Amino acid sequence: MNKKDDSKMEKIVSLCKRRGFIFPGSEIYGGLANSYDYGPRGVEIKNNIKNLWWKYFVQSRDDMTGLDGGILMSPKIWEASGHAEKFKDPLVECKKCHHRFRPDKLADASKCPDCGGEFTKEKFFSGMFKTTIGPVAEEGLVSYLRPETAQTIFVNYKNVLDSMNKKMPFGIGQMGKAFRNEITTGNFIFRTLEFEQMEIEYFISPTSDWNGIFENWVDYMRGFMKIIGLDEQKMHNHEIPDEERAFYSKRTIDMEYDFPFGQDELWAIAYRTDHDLSNHQKHSGQDLRYFDQQTSEKYIPRVIEPTFGTDRTVLAVISEAYCEEDAPTADGKTETRVVLKFDKKVAPVKIAVLPLSKKDELSGVAKNIAGTLRQNWMVEYDETQSIGKRYRRQDEIGTPYCVTVDFESLEDKAVTVRDRDTMRQERVAITELPGYFNNKFTY
Ligand code: GAP
């Protein structure tokens, strides 16, 4: 397990705001607690992770297909799934400072950790956000913002089966927003009220070796770490004991990552049995059984669910990439450089184009280069401040390559390409830049 490093967390939160990754939500109105917005560079990282996830878990597998379902669904779905009754957390409130806590998450639940005050009696509190459909609230249909994306997959399972000719085993992958009225929030984007999930429901026959398939998925999920640049040593499989598992699960492993604030759940995998499909069949009155053409049997499939929090994955990727190291300055001294050593695939900006001077003769050439490279990669053009400061800025956002256009470029029609990690520089002909970067970004 890693050491708790609060100062690293503070530095990451500050860098994320300063460099346009993640902003506090509703900030100009004083903020909305535990809500965040992704800035221009944050959205790039998030999209890169989502695209890589889709490619690895959906596109590249013959047994997988995709879906993009709605956030609002019939409230009957939440009755059937058990969320209306069971998706609740215990809550206590301090009688003195009125702060609220989940007693099961406190080291000492006998008194308030903030002021030592006495707690009220434990109550249960729904984790789902209620909303009303229709123009008049009193007459409207009460529904909920989905607390997990999974149910959209379950209620569409038959549609997918019928339209896609899928045979068991097969899975449906989906990414999208989920909402939870969390009592205990915090640790930046780790636990928020609104977040994104990337989920898979993998349907198998009741007679198959569910434990073997479950274990294969755990390994396959770990394979995604390498793709997005996470160190496998920092992931720990935590088998959840019977009494702590969600109401729908027969086996759960939380895949816990060494975040700067400590080891905590990044992803998870659960064996949901036939819980969801059997309950939807019962409540909807629709036949959700699968017809096995080989055995002529009909059955409700069992389900294995690998699930990923997108925002937690973004946080893990940034934490892993964050690095402070000594670097030489132009005048021969040493300074500390902050560098985000992202895997190139997740880096928000791939190439920065930097003219040595703002003069038209250089900026014109640099803008043309940026325009060409932009057709294939996310490019930033920057001509403000000294070249040293611009390199540091690009290091701080994790740009793998900087292209510098200098006065010599006007003569030799070449530029200097600087590597983020080694800081080594090499001269490359302008006409060869697209081919040069094609070789660097081979994915
Ligand atoms: N469908 C199963 C399910 O929702 P979960 O363990 O409750 O299982 C799945 O959530 C993943 O969603 C977690 O592993 C985590 O990455 C992410 N997640 C859950 N609650 C979150 C929150 N409040 N904020 C950010 N991410 C959250």
C-alpha cells in the first residue's frame, strides 16, 4: 500500500485548475460542493480514456457490443432492480454542528469527528436523486436520475439480443452519467454526486463456469491499466466479504488503486447472477429468457459486471503521471520541473508548436506547421513568454513533444523537436514532421 500524500493531492487539485483540466463546479456563484467541470484539457484526457476503453472492451471483442441509453427511465425499473428499496445509506447528523456522516465510514461513530458533538439516531437515506417528469410537479411522474448505468443495459438486453443475433456468452458495454446523493463526498473527483461510469454486463448461461469467466475478466480489466499508463503494482484486488457486498451481488472484487490519499476503489467486478433480469421479467411481464438453439432450452442468463468509474480513472491517470524532478535551466542551474508523464495515448495535447519569436516570419511558419499537424493530432500553438517557460508549461500539462521554430528554420527548413521525458532535442525537416509523428503515435 502506498503512503498517504495529502500534499501531492493538493498540488494535483491546484494544477488541474491552473492548467485547465478540472474546475470547481458553479464557481462564480460560490461553488456547488462536490461538483466539478472538465476544462479544455480535462475533457481531452477523459475522451481519450473513453475511446481507449471502447476500443479495448467493445470494438476489439467479437463477443461485445455497445449501447447508449437514457438517464431518465421508468420508475418501475428502480422498483424491479431493488434500488428503490435497498439503495440507501445509513446517516447520522451531529446535533451541534449539523454535519452529516455515514456512521459505517467513521473510525469512531460515537461522536462527531468535526466538533466532538453527539449524533442523532441513525436514519436511512436514499442514494437516488428524485425528479418529476411533467410541467406540474404535484401531478408529474416521479422518477430518478440513474444511480448506475447498468439498468439501461438490462432493460435493453432483449432488444440487443433480437436485433444483433447475439449468442451466449455476450456482453453489452455502455458509458454515461450516473448520479448519487452521496452523504460522504470528497477527495476531489473521487466521489462526487454526478459522475461517469463505463460498464459491461456480460451474459452467460446458468451452467457455465461463472467463477472462471469472472477471473478471466479480472485479468482482462487489469490489461486496461497498461493501455492507459497505470502501474499494475498499484492495483490491489480486494475480495468483498458477504456482509459488505451490494444487495445484487454473489461475488465482488473491488480493484483498489494507490491514490495519493490512500488505497481505494477504482474499478470493480460483480457476479450479479440472474438478479436483475429475473426481477425485470417478473415486474414487466415480458419474457426475457434466452433461447439456446443448440439445446432448445430457454433460460434467464447470469451476469458478470465489470464496472469502471471514468472520473476515478482520470484521477488515477493524473496521479500516476504527476512527477517532480530536477531539470537544468538555460543558465546552467538546476530547477524543479513539474511534469505529467502521461502515456502518449491519454495525453490531452500531443504536440506544442512554439515559435522562438512572435515575429511574423517565424509565427507564420509555426502556424502553418500547427495547422498541418492539427489534422491528425491535438496541437497547441504558444508564442507567449520565454521558450524555457513555454517548455515548463507544456511539461505541466504532459505534452509529449514540443516543436520549436527558430530563425535557422527559415534557412534549413527544419525545426527542433523536444521530447518531454528525456528533454532531448533533435532537428527534423518540416516536410517530414507528419511522418515523424506518425511513427511516434503508433496506436
Ligand atoms: N453497476 C455497479 C455499480 O454501480 P459501484 O461499485 O457502486 O457499482 C461502479 O460503482 C464504479 O463507479 C466504482 O467502481 C467507481 O469507480 C464509480 N463510482 C461509484 N460512485 C461514485 C461517485 N460517487 N463518484 C465517482 N465515481 C463513483
